Amino acid sequence: MYEHFFQCPYCWEEVSMLLDPSIIQQTYVEDCEVCCNPIELTPRFEDNELIAFDAQSIEQ
């Protein structure tokens, strides 16, 4: 597992998520550990290295 730190698009706090580098690219939703709002995460790996990461708010 790969720990990645980023800024929540809702509360702007720095949070971390564990990402699975065995899956090259995926999109999924996970709640912020600080404010509990849902974040759409899109990590992309190449050779077990994180090469792209996007965290978007989900309009509710």
C-alpha cells in the first residue's frame, strides 16, 4: 500500500489515504477523515510509482 497526502477539497485540511499501486488506474469515492465529506479519488500508477492523483469534491 502507498500512503498519499493531499488537501481535502471541502475542508482544506491535509489528509492521507492508502492507495493500492497494483491497480494502475482507478476512480473511487472515499470520505475525508476530517470532515467526512465524500471525495472522488483518481490515482494513477506506473511501475509502482504514483504518477498522477486527483481529488475532487462530489457536489451534493
